[in-house]
Amino acid sequence: MSKKTLLVFAVLFGSAITLSVFAQSQSPTSSQSSSTQQIQPGYPSSSIDNQGIIGYRLGPGDILDVRVFGQPDLNSTVEIDEEGNISSLPFIEQPIAAKCRSYKEVQKSISEAYAKYLFYPRVSVRIIDSRSRPPAIVYVAVLIMSRVP
């Protein structure tokens, strides 16, 4: 490859990294509560879940409010531990995996765990605070150059 082509690749890669860092700095900080995030105008409602969070994946440190309908003794506020599990739910002995899962997937797992004790348990999971670090996003552009005779 020529020096000119390498220079073009270096400029494109550098601008992609700069845009990625800028996009990360514009995202909401982890100290903001995710329950206070509002549905943004212009987003189609099908891409936003019930809490107004677009594709958020749970991680260590996130705090969840777990409610079991008709069973106030089972309601609790839990924190996802360092391994990415929920291990502090009443009567549930096995930890429930939450890392890299949506709150709806975790809600289904908790319902299945309580199904051993309750007949068709109705479980609600709400994200109270999102403390896990958002994943880094890297945008890369590729320029293909060909010689034209």
C-alpha cells in the first residue's frame, strides 16, 4: 500500500475513535437514575421498552426493584453482585444470572424460580439505578481504493 492510502486509513480510524469517544461522553452518566429517563421524541415506540430504555443490558452494580403480585413478603430491592448474579431474593437458593440480560429476561427467570412455590407467579422487575458501566462502542470506516486505468 502506498503512503497516501495508509494516511487515509489513519485519518479515518482516528476520526472513528474520536466520534466514539464523543458519543460516549454525550450518553447519560451512570449517576443518573435510569427510572428518570424519558422516552425521547422521534424514537419509534417499538424500539423502546416499558421503562424507556433502549436495549439496556444489566450489569454488576445495577439495582432492581422486584415485586411479586399478591405476595408483599417477596417484594425486594436487590443489587446485581460482581459476578452478575442476583442472589438475595427471598426463598430463592440458586443465584439468577442477570449480567448482559435485559430486565424482561431476568423477570422471566425470577418468575420461573418462584413457580416452585407459587401458582403462576406474576413478577415485575424495574431498574431503579443503572450503575454498571456502558460498553464501549467503536465505529470503523473502511475505504476501498482501486486503480482506474
